Amino acid sequence: MQNYKIAVIAGDGIGPDVIAEGKKVLEGIARLDGSFSVEFTDFPWGCEYYLKNGCMMPENGLDILKDFDAIYLGAVGYPGVPDDVSLQGLLLKIRRGFDQYINLRPVKLLQGAPCPLKDVSEKDIDMVVVRENSEGEYANVGARLYPGTEQEVALQTGVFSRKGCERVIRYAYELAKKEGKTLTNISKANALGYSMVFWNEIFAEVGKDYPEVKTSSLMVDAASMFFVKDPKRFQIVVTSNLFGDIITDLGAAIAGGMGLAAGANLNPERKFPSMFEPIHGSAPDIAGQGLANPLAAIWSVSQMLDFFGHEDWGQKVIAAIETLLCEKQTLTPDLGGTAKTSDIGAAILEILQR
Ligand code: NAD
Ligand code: IPM
Ligand code: MN
């Protein structure tokens, strides 16, 4: 029997609460299916760990994680530890260290999910954002000069390599081709005359191999406007690391909120484990109160099942979330309900068992 070994980094704030529900769902599915099992190994890494040990994860953290089939991550970051220290020391270290260069973020309005836009239905918001996840604006190359003086300077350099741009753009073209969808390139070449001009050139170059894929290109500012005014124009979207970060929070806002937005950090070659997580953070404003919506974390379980080749179960999890949203019996407060975080996993499993 196939046994999936999953490293769990529940992390900070609402991380542990939402991850607990995702684990319940994944364990339940393995039981229902019978042909595979899951084995979780929990790692206590995060901000509390940092305050005790002076590091977000052990020095050999990546080595400890490298033989797992997947990583399931909650959220990282909490007041008391500077965000650059906590995120650079854990989440971003894993994304970069395991060359998880694809960040796949569905922006899909499920049946029953609330939408703040007027005259919009499920068929109008159904896209996948392919976010570059290993370099770009997040390469964290730079310097601080003359600290504490009047001449103080901060430099932050974007790193756009041919290989790095090409592989994510090609991935997006392949996805668009496979699914028969359009591809929108989001960039900003009018202001970023080196990085984004290069990015657009590579988009055009790679496109020569995909004559069947219908493409369009937008500046990120205009794209943000169209996410709100005309989201149906987007199907597959490809963009850089920072732009992808920002537009997927906007995507979450139009598709049910932060509690319903998942993301997969993929190393497509499977040389390293991939990592599955909700895209929201540790939400200190609601932590420890049972208020967090774990459906994004449960959606990332669906992405993990897809990645393992159990697309049938991946689809069933999404359908179960839709049933839960439509029945409105067991929803957390962000979706207008009174249920607790810890009620949701069992409710999803109950639907899956029907
Ligand atoms: P956030 O996503 O944690 O919260 C933004 C808002 O959305 C808050 O009002 C929060 O209550 C709400 N929210 C988020 N997730 C929710 C859920 N599941 N259910 C209901 N409401 C939810 O963003 P932030 O406040 O900017 O960041 C808080 C901390 O998390 C910071 O330290 C930040 O660096 C970190 N962060 C981590 C990740 C990650 O680990 N992937 C992602 C984003 C932010
Ligand atoms: C996300 C988060 C991270 C990012 C932060 C916490 C570094 O916002 O996963 O969207 O910007 O990638
Ligand atoms: Mn983000």
C-alpha cells in the first residue's frame, strides 16, 4: 500500500488550527479510499521555536525535510519576531531551497461562496495564477549602506534569470494548452525597463512553441482593475513573484475571502518535496479564538491529492467544500456562520461519506 510521508509545519497563529482540520480531512480520505495511507510528522518550527532556539528551524532543516513526499504548512510570522526574520528563516527558505519555482494559486469562486462583486457568478471567476516562486523581486539580494547616517541607502535588487523566467512561463503555457484555456501575462514593462522587458521578451519567445494558446498581456495595475471589473477575462495567468503575491490576495477577496484561498509551491521535477499551504498568514487578530476558516488549508489538501495523482479525490474535496458552502450549516464567522474552526474538518468528512 502506498504510504505518503508528510512533513507538517503548522507554524504560528491560526496555522495550527487550520492545519488540524486539513489533517483530519486527509486522514479521513485515506481511510475511505483504502489504497493509500498518510503518515504525518509534525515539526514545531515557527516563531515560538525561534524565541526558544534563536532560529526558525534547525540549521539542517532542509535536510530533515528532503525525503518527505510533501510538506503541509500552516502560516509563519507573529508579532514579537520581525517578519523578515521569520519568513526568510522558514517559508522562503523552503521555497527557494527546494526550488519550488511554481506557485499555483487557484482563484475560483465556488458555489455558495460570497462574492463582493455585482452581477458576477461562479463561471465568471475561474482562473489559476501561476506565480514565479523562486527569484524575481523576492531574490533578497541587496545591501544597506552607511547605516544610521544621513546618507543611508537601501538597495533591493530583482533577479530575473533566463532560466527562471522561462521555466515558469513555459509551465503556464503547458497548463493553458492542456486545459484549452487562454493565457494572460501580467507584467510592468513601462516602468521596470530591465526586468519586465526581459520577462515580456521571454513570454513572446516561449509563446512561439504554443501557437494554439491564445494570449494577452496586461500591466499589473490594469490587471488589478480588471480583476475587480471584469474577472472573466482571466483563465490562466502568469506573473512574477511579487505581482503574483499581491494579485492573489485580490483574487482571494473576489472569491470568498482569505479563508478560501490555497496555494501549491511545486518543484515540478519532484527532485525536492513540494509544499502545500493556505495563502493567508497567521492572522494574529483572530488567533486562538476558533474563528479561523480552515477551508483554504483544506483546499490545499485537494492540491496535494492532485499532485499525488489522486485527482478524483482532489475534485471531491472541492465539491465537498461547495456543498458545505451551499448548505450553510457549518461555516466560520468570516462566511457568516457560527461554527468553530475545529468543526469544519468533520463536516467536510461527513459530506465526503454521503
Ligand atoms: P493575514 O493573511 O494573516 O491576515 C489578513 C486578514 O485576513 C486578517 O484580518 C485575518 O484575520 C484575515 N484572515 C486570514 N486568514 C483567515 C482565515 N483562515 N479565516 C478568517 N480570516 C482570515 O495577513 P497579515 O495580517 O498581513 O499577516 C499576519 C502575519 O502572517 C505576518 O507575520 C505575515 O508576515 C504573515 N504571513 C504569512 C504567510 C504565510 O505563512 N504563508 C502569508 C501571509 C502573511
Ligand atoms: C504568501 C505570503 C508570503 C509571500 C510572505 C509571508 C513572505 O504573503 O505566501 O502569499 O509574499 O510569498
Ligand atoms: Mn501573500
